Amino acid sequence: QEQTFLAIKPDAVQRGLIGPIITRFERRGYKLRAIKLIVPDRSLLEKHYDEHKGKPFFEKLVGFMGSGPVCAMVWEGKDVVKTGRAMLGATNPLNSAPGTIRGDYGIDLGRNVCHGSDSVDSAKYEINLWFQPTEIQ
Ligand code: ATP
């Protein structure tokens, strides 16, 4: 079965949004395979956001993502990568449709609530980066 990596960002963890986000994925029929709270260190975030290294917002992004606990998860199910992205909505909450996670809870481009893998390959890379195999059920 296909798997994806989701990370609820620090501001959303602090705002108490873990429950509502998990509920949406459970109601959609997806299976939670791994979950933990982690304050990601710089080395982890540089690997996770490798494609953005050198961009003007990179330092702000890494600083924000390391500013508190992130809720890292592995979800499994049919087409979960693509459907998960659709459930998140557009990257910028100003453009994300009502009914999507970012459209309902997002504040701005930085504080956009949740990350989700954008392809099956990046899901594999990110799951392997954030989790040990023994942490996945
Ligand atoms: P994510 O990787 O978080 O799921 P995404 O794949 O939809 O988001 P990317 O273009 O990969 O979007 O950007 C990664 C993250 O970097 C975004 O979620 C956003 O928080 C942040 N970001 C992107 N562009 C900017 C920008 N111009 N200014 C500030 N933050 C940005």
C-alpha cells in the first residue's frame, strides 16, 4: 500500500490542531502507521528542504520548523500521496480552498499548518529521513 509523510508544523501543534488533522485522515479511511512529536534539528531540516537550499526564504523556513515540536506521521492507503496533497490544499493559505486543511486553518505561506509529500518518491525519502523502520507499524 502507498504511504505518505505528513508533518504538522510547530504553530499548528501549539494551536491544538493535531486532533482535527488526524480525524480528517482517519475519516477518509487512511491508516496511521507512525506518529511522533519531534523538534527537528538543522541537519534533518536541511535534508528535508534540500530543494529550497539557497532560496531567500530558506533560513526563515528552517528556523520556523525547528522552533518547537512537529508532529511527524506516516499515513497509508490508496493514492494517499495525491489525495493527501488535495486534502492539504494549495501551499499558500490565501489560495487554498475552504474545506481543505490549509483553507480552513492556514494563516500565511510560512504558517501553512502541515507538510505533505509531493510524490511517491519524496514520500519514501522523507519517511526514511524522519523515521526508523522500527517506529513504523
Ligand atoms: P510543504 O513542502 O510544506 O508541503 P509545499 O510542497 O506545498 O509545502 P513548497 O513549495 O515545497 O510547498 O514549499 C515548502 C514550504 O516552504 C511551504 O510549505 C512554505 O511554508 C514555505 N515557503 C515556500 N515558499 C515560501 C516563501 N516565498 N516565503 C516563505 N515561506 C515559503
